Amino acid sequence: MRTFLTDYVTEQRSALESIPLDEVEKLVGHFKNALQEDRQIFVFGNGGSAANASHMITDLGKGASDKTYRRFRCLSLNDNTNWVTAIGNDYCYDDIFIRQLQNYARPGDLVMVMSVSGNSSNLVRAIEWCRENNIFTVALLGKNKGKLAEIADQAIIVDSGHYGRVEDCHMHICHMVCYVFMEMENLHHL
């Protein structure tokens, strides 16, 4: 048991060290621009990534917004269970995000998805729609990258294929973005 746990922590450290901080810095810039331009921010994913998206939106919408000159307009598209299940039931599961974006998203908004595989069809469809509608897209991914790495405007890759480790690193990235706004002084100079 101890060997497993030690190895797990060692591999987690390696995954954390693979986070490309220059790309995270660019991501912070996109969030800063969305705040300045009063754009809507949408974050979503499936499974553990859905939980990460909900967590990030809570931190951004409450914690970060409490420290900035304007509140973030942000939404996790996986949090409306009634709408998600209605779309999945009446149309198809692949449409659960794209159909919400069709109601909410406007050109110039920001969409961020999280996926370890990078191939979730409901995320791919949503990002393709965003590309057609002038919405900036970011994908947090694992080392296999998948289709999302090819079509997102920005892809941030964690060098691991392990779902738990990648999801943990994605949450680290989400926390870094949110805590920049919560803890850095002179935000206007970012």
C-alpha cells in the first residue's frame, strides 16, 4: 500500500510540474479581457471535469468577483440538471452544451472546457459551434490531447493520461486563474 501511495504522489508531482505556466498566464489574460469587456464566461465538462467546472465558477463568481472592480459574468453549463436532462432526453446527449450556448453565448464571449481525453463529442460539438460564432475557446486536456487540441483556440496540456491526476491538475489551473484575481494586487497591470 505505501509503495502505491508514494508512487501516486510522485506521479502527481510530475503531472503538476508539466503544467505549462506560460499558457496559464495567457489564460489569465483571456479571463482579464473578459472581465474588462464584460463578456460572459462559460466553463463545462463531463464527470470529474464537470465538478471542476462547477468549483471554478464558484471561485470565480464569488471569491474572485469579491476582489475585482467588476463581477465576473460566469456560468457552468453542467449545473442546470433540468435543462441538461431535457436536452439529452429530447435531442441527444451530444447536444447538452451546444444548445445551452445557442441560448446564451454571443460573439466575443469565452468558453473553457476540461477533458482528459479531449474527444468527448458533446465538448467537440460545442467548441466547433463556438468557432463558427466568434467565441474564444480554451481546452484543458491530458497528454493524449484529442480532437479538442486541434480545434480550440488555446489548448493547455497536462502531461499525463491518468484521469485523477489530470483532473487534479486542471483544478490547480482553475485555482491559479481564480486566485490571481483574489490575491494579486495591481490587477490592472496584468
